[in-house]
Amino acid sequence: MAAENAYKYEYAYGFDPAYAPERQPEKQPEKEKRPDLKTVKKRKEDIDKQNERVGNRKFFKIFVVLCVFFGLFAVVCDSFAMRDEAKKDLDILKDKYVFVEAENRELKVQLNNLISAENIDRIAVEKLGLVKVAAGNEIYLDDDSENQVIYSKGK
């Protein structure tokens, strides 16, 4: 057997078997020791606590996500409600605008009717009790003089 090993070593490492590494025996797997009951219980408690913490974290994350979701949902609903309310207010203002514009047109027509010279003479005589001036009794006032009263032809 030594000759066989020498031949193999000689082939691999050269001609001198003295330089060949020694063969190591194969390691046998170690037998697993059973842990004590106390250690097992402690590990189980630690794992349970860790799982509980992980569960609490998951619950907290889900809770935060739901709160954010419902918060955004509330904001969106509120914005839709505000938009609808603003739209109703705008419709009311448009209706008022149409009414005011129609009234404004009517008042302009009435004003144009009142501005005519015949209408002014009629209102002056009927409502204000003024008398028409006879020809030649007209008096023109000078705007430059202040607080000056001019009587017509000796009256």
C-alpha cells in the first residue's frame, strides 16, 4: 500500500514522497446536543415576543395607511362638496346678473324717454309748476361771477 501511495504522491508532487502532505482523517459530524427545557422555553418566549412586535408593527403600518387613505378620501369629498356649493352660488349670481342687466336696459330706455326736450318741458310745467318764459325774457348768467343774482327786466 505504501508503494501505491508513493506512486500517487510521486505523480502529484514530484519524485520525493517526503514532501507529500499527510492525509487527514475525515471528520465525523458532531452529535447535536439537546438544549435544556429552560433554554427552549426562553427561546420560544423570545420568538413569541419578536413575532408580537412584528405583528404590532404590521398593525401600526396598516393603521397609518388606512388613516392616510380615509384622510385623503375626506379631503376629496370635501373638495367636491365645495365645488358643488360654489357652482350653485355661481348659478345664483348668473341669474341675478341676467335680472339686473334686464333692469338696467329698461332703466336706460326710461332715461332716454325722459331726456327728450318735450318731455322735460312737460315735467317742468306739470310736476314742478314752472311757467314757460316768454320770448325776450330770457336771461343768461355769467358763470364766472360767484353768488350773483340777476332779475329779469325789472321784476
